[in-house]
Amino acid sequence: HEAVRQDAIRAITDRNPNAFQSKFRPDMSSLEAVHKLGCKCRKSACLKKYCECFNMGARCTDKCICIGCQN
């Protein structure tokens, strides 16, 4: 099974080299994590674990396209 798994991982990384990297990067100015792409919350107001930013303890930024953000 390990050989099949490695083949699948290799195929995915051939299509997208960043496929298995974290969506968050450290922000040295505020010592918090920052979402690379931003969250897309619609109904949770970024206050529940559905929000990727809230789940990682990060603040929403201008990259986020959330609606009614309270994070």
C-alpha cells in the first residue's frame, strides 16, 4: 500500500507543488499566523471552528472575503 500512496502523492505534487504545504504562514510583525489566501466564511461571522482563521487563532485580514466578520 505504501508504494501506491507514494505514487499518488507524487502525482498530486506534480500537478501542484504546494499541495501539502500549510495554508498559514507566520507573521513576524504580530507573532501570529496569517492565512495565505483568506477565509470565505458566510454565516458563522468567523466565530466558530468552521472559520480556518479562527481555528488557527489568526485574525482575519484583507485577503479574507468573509461576510459579517467579527474576528
